Amino acid sequence: MIGKQASGLIWDDLRVFLAVARAGTLSGAAAQLNLGLATVSRRIERLEGDIGRPLFLRQQTGCRLTGDGAALCERAEEIEAAALSLTASLHQPPEVSGHVRLATAENLATELILPALPRLTEIYPLLQLEILTDIATVNLHRHDADLALRMVAPQRGNLTQQRLGRLGYGLYGAPAYVATRQVGNDAGHHDEDRFITWSETRGHLPAAGWVERLLQGRAPALRTTSLATQLAACVAGIGLAVLPHFLARPRGLICLNADLGIDQNIWLIIQSDLAQSRRVQAVAGFCRMLVQERQAELAG
């Protein structure tokens, strides 16, 4: 229902809707957009009238998306990303230069950003990009980086954020390993499987939690502190690993379970005081374009 109606909506109303969804309050969205509170409220009411159903639950603590609101949010973000990409292509600055620090996960840097980086440097030869992959120590609140492409949205700070897409995960094994386990009696279970997972210092990661819940105290075959090591170990046939689809499938690994319930959003986060910087916007537009182009692979 939302999908059929969204194309006829007014973009200004969708822009206000996204601001309220991200800020969590009408007042927060009003401050972010430099609009009056009454204007924001009126725009949301008009949008809900066009849709024919409520988009937010009004609570004392703020505004929470309804199911229809969440569905519209996903469509509105797609429209926003397309509009930003179009604007960037139509209004490309003649010269963008300077130093930009981008914080991201190592797997996104090596598999998504770096292969396409010549496209960015061809357009902006004077742009100097620094990619920071040790995101455990990179803090945007301390201005360690200008913008970030990561899977966890910030909960505080003077930052702007935009959801670009999804990163999907599956349980993977090497063909030789999978063939061996299918010969035994454990083809439909994991009681006898060997697992590759994260070290205890990375136990907060969704993939680590999924494996730990499955093992129920049983020791894994291997623990590592990097996704690249887990990927290499899985390719070598050491055991099964929870891996992003876009990394595992090109390496010929077999997916045993594609619905682990741990898929993550991909967020673009920018220092608010740098949001209008030409050099930062150039890198931000580049990140939006990459995620949009490869969303099917990333989501799996």
C-alpha cells in the first residue's frame, strides 16, 4: 500500500518525515530543518492524510514509527538517496580539494570502497582521502574522522546520519567441508560442526553472539580478531563461519543458512559542522553511490 502511494507524495513532506523519524521528536526535527514546530507538525499531518493512516505513535518521550511509518521510511530513504545522487551529478563543483578522513569497517574498505576509488580520484584528482579501518578507536564525537560508513548508528553527538542499505549475513562453509559433513549424520544440525568465530574481545558483535548461542558452551575450532582471518579460515575448510554474503559468495563458499536474523543497517554518518563541506560531500556522495549500486550483493 505504501509503495504504491509514495510516488505521489510531496518531497518536502517526506523530507520533514525523515527528519522526525531520525530525531525522534517534532522539536528536534524543527531545529534540524530550521522550521517552526507548527510547520513540522502540519507537514506530518498532511502526509498522514495523504497516506490515510498514522505514521508515528505520539508519546511523552517523542515520536515512534508505526509499521506503516517504518515502511514509508525505507521508501523515503531510497528517494532521498536518489535525489542526492542526482543533485551531486548535476551540480558537480569544478574543483574539490583537501583532506577527508573516512572511518569504516575493513571489509567495506577493501571490498567496496577501494576497488571503486579510481572513479572518485578521476573526478576529484585534488582530493586527499584517508581511510581509517580501526573503527574501535575512531570516535566521531572527538573529530577523529570527518564521516563514517558503518553498521552502528550513533546515539548521541552533533552528527547527521542516513541509512543507505543493509548488510546481510549467512552461515558459510567451504565446499569440501560441507561435502564432508553431508556424509555424516549431522547434515541438518550443527552438533558435530566446527565453528570459526570472534575472540572474546569482539563478543558484542551480532555474528559472535549468534555462534555463541548455537554452541551453548562448546568450544569453537578457531577464534580470531578480524573478519579477513575468519574468511580465510572458512575458505581453508577449518569450519563454518558467519560471514557477510558479499564477501563469502564470490569466494565459492556455500551458504547453509541465509536467515540468521543479524543483518545490519549500513549508516552514513557525517560531522554536522562539515555537512556542507564540498570535499566531505564528495566522499559522502561516493559512499551513497557505491552502496546503492551494490545493494543487492550487500543485502544478499
